[in-house]
Amino acid sequence: MHSKRQPVEIFMASDDNYAPHLCAAMASIIANTGRELRFNILNSGLSVAAKDNIAQLCAENVYIDFLEVDKSLFENFYVIAKHISLESCYRYCIERIKPDIDKAIYLDCDTIVLDDIGKLFDIDISGVCAGVVDDVIRESYIKSLGLSRYFNSGAMLLNLAKMREINAAKKLFGISAELSGKTKYLDQDALNIIFSGDEKFLPQR
């Protein structure tokens, strides 16, 4: 029954330091989801040891693709917040790196999933670029970006087909170059600006 349904496509980004957290996130998804899962791991030079550890999570209906990203695309980006790695910007490449996929979930690798992630994947976002949830952040910061509402980009449901239509990747690279070194949450700020008015706010759960 499950095999006829579309696989849940999940994109995550990691370096060697975050690989253990990535494994924990993946394990939590696998434990709570019964249908076919494909994990697309965005990276630029994960070690063989890290890849081997991640690959151990492969199982029936669980597939893992390691997708190499050209780090030089991001060499001019400066991330102010110390807890944010440049790898978080790799999601800008999702729409291009897997052109055959029209819908996917993006998750930060420090996420733990406590329910069937297929429920999120199945939400209809056909008219917008992304399904998102509100972030708890100062209203003055939101207004400084010219926005009235602000989402957390650590968990997003992406309409990749719509993103390609609006050439989201090119816009994200452009706005990030402008914001680099000026705003606290570089990639999250860029995503909020580009998707403003083209997102669907989902329940926090």
C-alpha cells in the first residue's frame, strides 16, 4: 500500500561536525515514518567515516543520496551568527541539484522528529513556494527586513516546481550577496525575503 505513494523526499545539509546530529535526526524520522524515505544529504567533502556512519541508517524503504555542492559558490558569504554554518546556505541549490523532484522537505540537522513526517510532506502547497512555521523573533528585527511576518527556515516544505518558475535559487544568491555580513541570520533572512507573500504558514506542530 505504501509503495505506491510518492516517496518522502528530505533534504538536509551537513559537515563532519554536524554528522552525529544528522544521524540522530534521520533516526527519529525513520522511527516515526512507515513509508518510503529518501534522504538527500547536501555536503562539500563529508569524510568517508561520516558517510559510512550515515549510510548505516539505510534500510528497507530508506534511501540515502550524498549530493556534492560546490562550496566556492558561497565563498563570498559571511555568516555573523556563530552557530550557523555556511552549509545551511546549500539548500539554495535544492531546486537545481535534483531537477526531477517537484516537492521536498528541508530540515536542519539539529532537528528531532516526533511524528510521521509523511503528514507534513502530504500538505498541499501547490500555490506557493513553501510551507513554513512562524519563528519567535523580535518584531523590530522583522520590520528591519521590510517584512510583516517571519518564519523559521529550519523546517520547510518546499514546492520545487514553483521555485524553479520564479528562479528562486538565483534570487536567493543575489539577496544573500547583498545581506552578507549585514544581517544576523543570513540564509533564513534571504529565504524570508524571497518567499514573502509566496508562503503558506502551517500549524506549529
